[in-house]
Amino acid sequence: MNRQETRDAFGGALIMLFGAGMVIWAYQTLPMGSPRRMGPGMFPAGVGVLIALTGLGILGQSLWQRARQVAVDTKPDVNLRALIFISAALLAFGLMVGPFGMIPAIIALVCLCALSDRDGSPAATLVLCLTLPVAVYLIFKLGLGLPMAMIRWPF
Amino acid sequence: MDYFASLWGNIVLGFGTASSLSNLMYCLIGVGMGTVVGIVPGLGSMAAISLLLPITFHIDPTSALIMLAGIWYGTTFGGSTASILLNLPGTASNAVTCLDGYPMTKQGRGAVALFMTTIASFFGGSIGIVLLMLLSPVIAGYALNFGSTEYFALMVMGLVVASSVSGGSFLKGMAMVLVGIAFGTVGLDIYTGAARFTGGSFHLADGIKLIALAMGLFGVAEIVSSIGLVRGRTKLPPVTMGAMLPTKDEARASVGPLLRGAGIGSFFGTLPGTGPSIAAFMAYAVEKARSRTPERFGNGAMEGIVAPESANNAADQTAFIPTLSLGIPGSATMALMLGALIMHGITPGPQLIVREPGLFWGLVMSFWIGNLLLLILNIPLIGVFVKILAVPYNILVPIVLTFICIGAYSVGQVATDVYMVLFFGLLGYGMRLLALPAAPLLLGFVLGPLMEEHFRRSMLIARGDAMTFLERPISATILAVTVAYLLWMAVAALRRRGQEATA
Amino acid sequence: MNLKQRAATRRTILAGAASVTALSLALTLSAAGTAQAQVPDTVTIIVPFGAGGGVDTVTRAVADRLAQDLGVTVLVDNRPGASTMIAQTYVMGAPTDGTVLLVGTPSLSTGFALTPEAAVGDPRTLFDTVTPMAQQPYILTAGPALPESVTDVASLLDWARENPGELDLVNSGPLTAPRLAAELMGYMAEVPMVTISYQAGSQGALDVAAGRVHAGINQIVEALPQIEAGNLRPLAVTSLNRSPNYPDLPAVSETLEGFDVASWNGVFAPAGTPDEVLDAYNAAFNRVFQDESLREMFAPAGTEFVGGSREDLATRLDSEIQRWENLAQEVDLAIE
């Protein structure tokens, strides 16, 4: 996967699959109607066809370029640690904000964020856990008057 | 022409209305609020307007409109800040500013970028106002000629042009535009009420939220890919006036993009619903196409931030023409302003300018005051904003992520929107790895639903005959221009390849 | 879990909570003896259309006065889309403590009567009625695509008869009352016409004014800008009688006997909301409807604040559902 063309081929194939999947889903779940009075499925199915075609085009282009050997080596750096912990942080926020309110959700997010970086500093995380909820309360609740529960106990 | 003869009288009348102490205050509240909302990632102008809407029922309609309008264009004015400094666009039009603004920040030129976008915003806004003053009646007339067929053709053009905006191949851009349209079809169909691609989910019936998509695709993807890589941002030189100013060459090179951007923005602003987003993409594409060094675009080209910012601010001003003179709101925000008018017993429409000169001209003149206030407000703030970059990354990330989450969550108070941020964050990160551009996806998503509505209606009116798009002169012209553009792109690409081969 | 099951489960859970609340509220009532004590501190009124439309502005003006009357915070929340079904699904899953109210429109009856399997459910059992709010006729207009000779309902129908299958009629969605008004008109006069949906009615009115579509059935506020500019010819109002606000404009029923379609708004609450809360709201809303400034503000839009009892609204909803069900049996409405 180091070469740009290989990645393009992979991307093109994925896009093709996405388009094909959309067409199939639209056909199976939605009525198509007629060109004159279109059903809910016609437009998505059409878009799916176009997506699959462009995906095919990207795939073809990359294979052609590969044959012509105009390679630029750009190895992507998959940042696995950050990917996992940032995802976990967002997930935790989503899971907690409803039942427990804003403050616990923010604290969970901040702590998981700290784990995403090898150089995370516990002191900075502690300070953020204390100050960020206050700042959020001042800006969003008092300042903008958004209706949101800061803390609640569901049990 | 008596319209132009009476212009001076109207300007004086309008300025008198706009400069009354209370109206100045409402204008300041509006643009101040707009700036704040524009800068905080994840908040749109709707939040601020809904907050202030109750006040508008108790003040006179001119003041109400001046304040609401201030929020509307103030948000766009401030919206570029997070795009440039953090790669966090609040709207589709700001996503264009990310393309070159964020690379400039990475090169340590964030202050220059902010300064230039502020100038471009003011400049574009000013041209928009001038056109609003001179041409309102004319434009209101030509907008009447735009029906569903024409809108559809225009959107096709916008999306084709958007495909060429990001670096990389045109096909990749096109694929991403289409994927954006695909995400736009999620939710209940507006013609039949059928649920599409919701998987039976209660919350996806509303469709995917723009904020969740934009914040995930840009913000989260950016955070994930730069954690652990960005270091040593702690030492920044103090931002002086000198550090903000562009070089002489850059300043000279920006004049053309400013003017063209404002022109493009003014035109698209008058078409309800399409407005600032298409305008920003179009202005960027035009500059890139005109440039002798298109490879600079995407790597911090000054034209790449100046043109779209000039365009979207100009579009913000001319967007008042369809709202006030045709009664058609181009956006949810404009709809709120119309509501405030109707509430005060004022019917928008072609007669409004004649019947309510105090209101119309007071509003227009308040735009000048508002834009000036924004300029005065924003330039000193650049120094403050740039300090954000001095914050160590491991502190900045949780703060930004918190704002993104709250922004997404507060729209509908459901966790689904936070999960959507995660979904689009993962998608955006994957797209980065595969070198697929995100900006075209965003525009496709914004225009997709409108495009479908206009396409299906055109077909219905034409009794299922797709030739209608070629038979109607305006849409045929637009489509012809689009095809010409495609051909020109293809020729340019082939020529470049030929040069590569000989080199 | 699908949509309906999920909402149903949630309702059962909430119903238990609500009965406890009702008990404690009843105790407060006997202690304080005021109706206001029944109403929560913050009420959110859900409007099933985008901000700035006719229903929205009416609701916002009413909400403003309701807040003053009750001394509570009244928020207006727009949840537009899919012939009001997005708003309905939202409200049917909302708490039954009076914190969430729905502005119901004819879509409540049309959606359920015509496509019961696609609708969110029977509005008569999903929602409790609070009060009828406002009523206004739709307006039938003709644009420059029709010859000058079309000046009233009779001449419009004549033109449609001479040009079968040609007449395009703007309306605002597949299941809305304007669409049905068009179908009903075609059925009663035995003239076929093509109905064209618009997300924004004002865009539709503009298309008629520009000559892209022949005629339209719109809310009065949507058509008013173009009527005042002389681009649209008003032909008639769709209510049974002429509008008191526009006495010179004939009613469609003067040509097609018995024709009666009007836009109405009523306030609803999720089913299971305690009677005390509903009664308190009913009283407060009806006090607000007497406000002279409110009535004057919306007279140009043809809006009358009718008000009434909780039963009035329930009766209206029930009779409309039966009427549309009957029409659907008589005519092939082909809702696609």
C-alpha cells in the first residue's frame, strides 16, 4: 500500500463497492416510480450508478498509471494509537452525555484524549478536567442559553 | 432613470435610520454575536438567531432585521478563523478556505491568512452591498427567470467545478461529490415521505446533520492524523502588525481574486438556496484555473483564501435580494428574518423597496456600518486567535474535540449526532490515507437534496422528458458552459501529461 | 427495534412516570389552587415546518404571548420535513409532562387517512388534543401561463377541460391539504390535473408568477408578495365560506358546491399527558387568542384565531380523517 497507484486502485474499488451497494439497497427498499413522477428510490439509484462508474474510472486510471511507472512513493503513516483513543473519546462522550449529562461526558473525553498521545501529561489532563466543564457551562449554558443538562444521575 | 436619481436621497434616508443610537446598538449586538458564533467551531448562526429571535418581536422591524442580518453576515466573517487555524470549517463555504488557509497556518503564516481573509471579507461584503444598492430591482427581475430546470443546471455546474477544486485527479473529486450527494439522500424523502437509508433509525429520519459531517470529515480526521506528529508549537513570535501583513507581491496578486470572487459571490448570492457555498467553490476554481502555477493551490496559495472569502461575503449581502424582493428565503436563517418581517405586518415582495424605503435602505446602510464594525472588531482579535496555536497540542485537542461534540450534540440533543461525527471522522481519516479530497464531498452533501428536489420537479413539469434541460435556453447555456469547462480541463490535463513525457 | 416499537416502549416507561407526576401535581393543585402550577417551567412547542413560514410565525406570536400569560419559558422548535411526520415522530416519543407540545396541521389527518401504513400512526391515539388554534383558507391563484380569460374557478375549469392533462397545479407536498384540495377540485369538476410538490410554497408561488406552472393552491402569505406585485391573479379561497379578511374573493364552493378545505392549526400533546396539564394549557391558549394585537397581526394572511375546547379539536380531527378516507375510496389518489 505504499505506492500512490496501489492506494488509488484500492480507493477506486471501494468507491465502486459503495456505489453498487447503494444501488442494491435502493432497489431493494425503495420504489423507483417513473421518469415522470419519480419514486424515492430513483435518484439514489442513479447517484449510486454514477458513483460506481467514477470508482471504476479511478481504478482504471490507477492501473494505467501503474503500467506507465510514474511512481511517487508516499507512505501513509497510520496513526493507530490516536485513531483508537480519539474514537473511544467520541464514543464515550456520546454514551455518557445522555444519561449522565455534560460534565461526566467531557471528563471521559478529556481522559481518553490524553491516552491518544504518548507524551500525554497527567497534570494537563487534571487541569482540563477541572476547567473545561466550567468554561463550557459559561459559554454554552449561560452565554448562548443552549438547553443542556450539565450533570444528572439516571439511577 | 428615476431609480438612480433618487438613490442619493435613499442613501441619506437609510443612513439616518441605520445610524440612530438604538440601531447602531442592535447592529453591534448582531455582528458581535455573529463573530462569536462564527469563531466557535460547531455553532452555526441558527443558534444565535434563535436565541435573539424573541427580542425581535418587541423592537421595531428595522432594528430587528438589522440585528438578525448582523448575525448572518457576521458569522460568515468570523467563520474562516477556525478553518484557517484548526482546519475546522463550520459551513461548506468555509471548507474551501481550509484548503489553503490551513497549510498557511502550518507554514507559520496563520496571522497573514487571518488578516487577508478579514480584508477579503470586508471587500467582498462591500461590493455585494454596492450591487445590492444599485441593482436590486434588476436582479429581482432576472431571478424570476430561474425555475427548477435552471437551478438544477446551475448545481450541476457548481458540482462539476467543485470536483476540480482539490488537488489530485478530477475523477476523485467527482466521486467524492457524488458520495456527498449520496449521504444527502439519507432521511425521509420530501416528495413521498418514504424513509431512505435510515436503517429504521428514529434519528436519521432528520437526515445527516451538516455539522456532524463537516466536523468529522475535517476536524476529527485532522486531529487523528496530527497527534504525535505536531510538536514544539509553544514558541511563537508576538503577532505584530508587520507579521500580519502580506508581502507586496501577495497584496498585488490578491486584487484580481478579490474582485472576481466578489463578482462570482454577488451573482450566486441572488439565487435562493445555492448562495455562498457554490460561490466559494466557484471562486476558488476560477483562480486555480487562471493561475499559471496551479500546483501552489492546496499548499497555501494566497488567492485560494482571498477569492472564496470575498465570494461568500458578497453572496451573504446579495442573498437579501431574493429574500426581501421575492419573499423566498435562501436559507433557514433568511427564513427567520422573513418571519420577523411578516410578524410585523410587512409583506416581503417586489413592492417592499418602494413601500418601506426606510426599512430597506436603513438595512442596506446598516450593512456598511456592520461590515466596518466587523473589520474593527476582527483585526485586533487576530493577535488573540493566533495565540491559540501556542497552546500545546495535547491541551488543544481535548478542547477542540469537546467543542465539536457539543456543537454536534446541541443541534438535536441526541447522541446519534456525536456518533455521526465519529463515523465521518473515520471516513475522513480513511479518505486522507487514500488521498481522496473531502471538500467536494461537503458541497455535494449540501447541494444534493436541493438538486434532487429540482430535478424531480423539472421532470414532472416536462412530463418525464429529460430534454427539457437542453430546450430551455438558460439551462442549456449553463450546461454548455459546464461541458466546455470539462473539455478544457481534459485538454489541460493532457497537455500537462505531454509536458511531463517530454521533460 | 423499529420506529414504532421504540416509541411505544418509551411511552410505556414514561406513562408510569407520568402517573406519579400527575398524583404529585394533583396535590400541588389542592394546595396552591392555581392552574399555572400544572404547567412546567419550560415548554417547547414543535412546529412541523421551517422557521419563517405561516404556521411558524403564528406559533411564535402565540408562544410569545403564552409565555407572558403563564409566566413560563416557551420555546419554539422547528422540525420540518416529510409532511410533518418528522415532527410527529419526535413528539410521540416526548415526555408526557406537558414539556413538549405539537402544532398539528391538516397533515395529521391526511397522512393517516391516505397512507396508514406509511404514517407514524393514528393521530387520534398518538396525541391528546389541547386546543384548536388558527384557521385560514388556502388561496387558488393563476399565473401568466394561463390566458387572461381565466379569471375565476369556472373559467379555470373550462380551460382545463379544453386542454386535458395540461393543467399544472402547485402545492406543498404529497400528503398535504393543498394537494388534496387540488385532487378534490379535479374530482368534483371531473377534470384531471397534474399536482407538483414544493418544499417551500413561496418558491411554488414564484413559479406560477413566472409562468412556469399554470396555477397554484397556496397559503395566502406565500402567494401575497406576487399578488401584490400583480404577477398572480387570485381566483378564490378554498374554505366553505369567504374569508372575513378578504370578503371580495369568492369561495371555490360558489362554483363547486360544498367544496371545503382549509388550513387549520391545533395544539396537541403526546398521548398520556395528564388532564390537568391539558386543561391549564387550553385555558391559557384561549386567553391568548382573545388578544386584539395578535388577531390584527395575522388578518392580512387570512388567519382567524378560532380557539375552542379540547373536544372541538378532537372532533375536527376525527371528522377530517373520515372525510379523506371516504375521498380516497371514491377517487384513485395514487399517492406515490
